Amino acid sequence: MATRAVTAATIGTALEWFDFTLYGTVAATVLPKLFFPSMDPTSALLASLATFGVGLAARPLGAIICGHLGDKLGRRNLMLGTVSIMGLASVLMGLLPTYDQIGVWAPILLVILRIVQGFALGGESTGAQLMALEHAHPGKRGKYSGLLGLCSPLSQILANAVLLLLSSSLSPESFDRFGWRIPFLLSFVLVVVGVYIRLKVEETPAFVELKKNKVAQVGNPLRDAVQLHWRTILRLMFFFCGPAAIFYLIVVFSLSYITKNLEVPKQTAFLLLMGANVCAIVGALAGGLLSDRIGRKKALAIGSTATLLILFVYFGILGTRSFWPMLGIMGLFLGFTQFQSGIQPVWFAEAFPTNVRYSGSALAYTGANLLTGGPMPLVAVYLVSAFNGSPWGVVALCVALNAVSLIMILTGPETRGIDMNRVDPAARVSHH
């Protein structure tokens, strides 16, 4: 059942990340022409990228609502819901009429579907992590955590590969007319697979145990999480602000910096990013496995120190404009960032008792993405222009975030081997 749970969680999450990433790539290329044709090219691109941001902004809402329901109704039921919603939104996106066909309704519907996608991903990320980790053997939680950490880089590679394949096999006109729709419509097949696998997974032992306990029936998970565990939520959120910012700095901002500021061809930039994502997969697995051996804190401290040191040489090495050094430094940077993201699911899950685990983890995770992850590409663009093309403003900001992150790791408790079936005794008291 543990293997089944981690398979269901990994496939489902990779699928949702695939849809999410796919949209980001399409938003930067095809959508401005089709959905915002009345604007000048720059405004259209900004409007299109803003729709990508809307998806990120909707994630905390999904996390809060799904977190509360997941702590009340169970992990499995929520997982079936989020994967179905995400798939439906993607299929509808593939069928969406363009601006020429229905006018201003086209961009409005695009934004609505994007909000729905973000909402589903917000609920999915944490839920899938808990489904896998609450089923896992205590000594293998880190390994499972690492498997979940590779969903995002894997989907980046797949989304870019699919678009590369379609754009190279179709004429530009055909790609703009119908080619970009194909991967969205294919999501339907993936959803059927996702739902089928998840139906085969039982509810997690920790939640089953919780249901026997009276605390679960009287508690309000969201309120209990905020009232009783706000310190833990803030500590974990400030920890993850570092990796979240650096992740988006590499995968979104670096792409525009390499192509615009350094004038490296787009194809080369995509190759660099795909190569870096391969390193990220290795990093996520290594982080998870190492945390089972030496503990979560030590492993996270290694990853965090590595990204801190790389920050000082990252832009200098990119500035060489030569392929192998650029690939090397992007691979190391994204690798050590995902090394931490591979430990994040288990560190967050072990930090909370079962009755508030979904709510607490989701608040910390999406809070970090909202604070630093989402805004990072825009803030970085602003800082580079404010410093007359010099990246040192961006470096200073990231060093500060990384330092805060490292402090949060070092001041937190070690959680490896903790009992995952524990329930909050304070929650029982607060309702009498």
C-alpha cells in the first residue's frame, strides 16, 4: 500500500505540475497573440504572464480550503477531487475559443480556468505529500519525500520536450492554430489514469487512527493549526522562502536573463534549463535519501549552505556565455535547491500532529511560494534594471533570503523517526 500510495501521489502531482508548467511556457509564447491581440506585443506578454501569476496566487486559497477539508474528510477523497478539477480545467483550456472568435470573453475565461488550476494545485501539493508519507515506513519517509520532490523538475522536462516536439513537427501557423492545444487535451488521458490509481489507494493509517479519536470530530483543523502551531508554520514558511525564491529565479528569471541580457539563443537556453532539471531530479532523490541517514536538519543545512555559496558565483559564470560552465552552474544551483525540496515534504509532515497536518503544511508551503516564489521573477527583472543591468541586487536579495532559511533550519527541531499518528492534546482541551 505504501508503494501504491507514493506511486499515486507522484504520478498525480507530476501530472498537475505538467499542466501548470505547460501553461507557463505557452503563456510566454502563443497566448499573447491569441488572447490579447488588441494590445501591443509587450503589454500582451505582460498580460499573458500575469495569467500565470494568477494561478500562483490562487494556490494558497486551494491550500487553505483543501487543507481544512483534508484534515476533516481524509486525504484520499481530497486527492480524487483535486486531480479531477485540474484535468477538467486543462481540457477546457485546450478547447477555449480565441479572442477572434468570442472577443473579450476569451481572456476572461482563460483567467477563470487559470484560477481553478491554481486552486487545484494548491490543494494537491500538500495532500499528495501526506498521502505518501502517512503510508510510508518511518525509516523510508525521506526516500518517499525525495520521490515527491522530483515531480516538479520531471514535469518541466516533459512539458518543454512536448512543446519542442510539437513546434518542430508543425509549421508555426499550425502550432498557433491547434498545436498548442494538443497537450492540454491529452491531460484527459492522464486524469483518467490518475483517478484510477488513486481509487486503488486506501485512506492513510494516520487519518484512520485520527477518526477513532474524539479530537478529530470536534476540532476545527484550520483554527487549531493557526492558534496552536503558528510558530511552527512561520518557521517552516520562512525556511521555504529561500528555496522557493531560488527555484523561480532559476527556472523563470534566468531564462529571460540568458536570452535578453546575455543574448544567448532561445534553443540554447531551453537546453540549459532541461539539463539543469535533470540535475534537480538527482538532487531531490539525494536529499530525501540523505535525510533518512543523517536526519532532516543536517541534510537541509548542507543543501542550504551549498545554494548560499553558489549565489556568489552564479551570474559571473552565466556571464561567460559558454555552454558547459553555464550548464554546470545551473545544474548545481537547481540541484541543491531541489535537494532541499526533496526533504521539504517530510520535514513539514513530521512537524505537525495528524489533526492539523494538512492545514499546517499547506499554509507554510503555499505561504512561502506566495511571499517569495511567485513575485521573484518580476522583482528580479526590476532589480536588474534598477542596478543598470548588474545582477548584484538580485544576489543580495537571494543571499538574505537564503540566510534566513538557514537560520530557520538550524533553530528547528530534528523530526526524523517521530510518530506520525500523534494527535494534538491541546486541541482536545480547547473545545471543552
